[in-house]
Amino acid sequence: MEMILPGLVIAIAALFRGVTGFGFALLAALGLSSLLPPQTATPIILLIDIAITLLILRDFDRSKVDWRACTILLVFGLIGAVVGPYVAVSLDNQTARIATNLAIVLAACVAMLHHPPKWMGRFIIGAVLAFVVGIMMSGFAVGGPLAAAWLLAGGTEDARVRNTLAIYFGAVDALGFATRAGAGMLPDGFPWLVTPLLIVAVLAYFPGEMIYRRLSSILWRRVCAISLVLIALIGITQTAFISL
């Protein structure tokens, strides 16, 4: 019974990523933040996000990756991925929940930008964002839309954004999870806790992908925009409530 609500959250988040190509960690973190301690929820989200990333990349095409941008994201993002778990574990649960929700709001707001300002596409901005997002993703399992905004501002074609982000997310998630596991930061009974949620996520992803393939580009953008507005509003509400 204790797994029903987390399972529902994971299913909705996986379905959402199937439709949009991003946002699993964003939505899962928002839902699980009130159900599980952050130090339990984050490694669950990281591992499931890795699995969904592999599903997205199962039809991998090298021509659909912006390799220059991907290299910048990986070099600086992986450094942040090692730092993130130690930042997160140093915080108490309430502070970690507030930090997570603030990161969710920031990420959701950035993701709603259809045309990020061009100055965001500079190398130095990308390096800093990749490092910060690496910390946020491995530490709190959120922040990916910030990297997406940098790609779009830098002129990466829409067709290449999905795979470029998938490679970056997968690498950061994997290193962040490995860092947690190696440092003994995984919760007790983690395999038994994550396995049913992983199965739910995989089953929920495929209907979302089917919906994505049937949507027009205009309708897809509207679905993404409306969903992210709702996510941002819920995140702001949760943050205000926790802070009281």
C-alpha cells in the first residue's frame, strides 16, 4: 500500500517524458518530495531516468546529436555530477525539500521559454550551466530544462535536442547514481524499493511515446507549455507550504 502513491507518481512522470521527451525527473521529484525523504527519492529517480533514457536512445542516430554542445555538457556536467550527492547529503530533509522545489520551479520556468535569449548560448554560460545542472540532477534529480534552454539558445536544431539531452542526462544520472552507491548513500533495501517502480515506469513510458508520435508539433508545444506552467505553480505552492 505504501508504494501505490509513489507508483502513481512515477507512472505519470514516465508517461509525461514519453510524450515530451523530457521532464521525468522534474515531475517525479515534485510528486515524490512529499511522499519520500529526498535521500530516498533522488536515487530512485536517477536510476529510473537512466532506464528511460536508454529507451529513448534505442533508435540512436549519430546525425541527430549536436556533438560540440554534447561535449561541453558532458565535460562540465560530469564534474557537477560527482559533487551533487555530497551537497544533497549535507542538507537536512526540510532544507533539501525546499531546495528541490526551488530547483523545480527554476527548471520549469526556464523550460517554458520558447526562445531563450541568445547570450545563454555562449560557451562560458554552457559550461557553468552544465556544472550547476550536474549538481542539481545528481543531488536533487532536477534541472535538466536549464541545459535544454542553453542548447536552444545556442542554435541547436530541434531534431538534435532530444538525443543530445538524452546522452547528457544518461551520463550525469549514471555518474551521480554511481557516486551515491560508492559512498554508501543508497537507502536500505533500495533494490526492493526501486524494482517495482522501475517496472511501472517502463510500462508507462511506451503509451506516452505513442501519444508523442501522433501529436502535431503545434499541439505538442502546447501540451509542454501548459504542463510546465502547472508544474511550476505546484512547485511554488509546495515550497511556500514547506517554508511555513
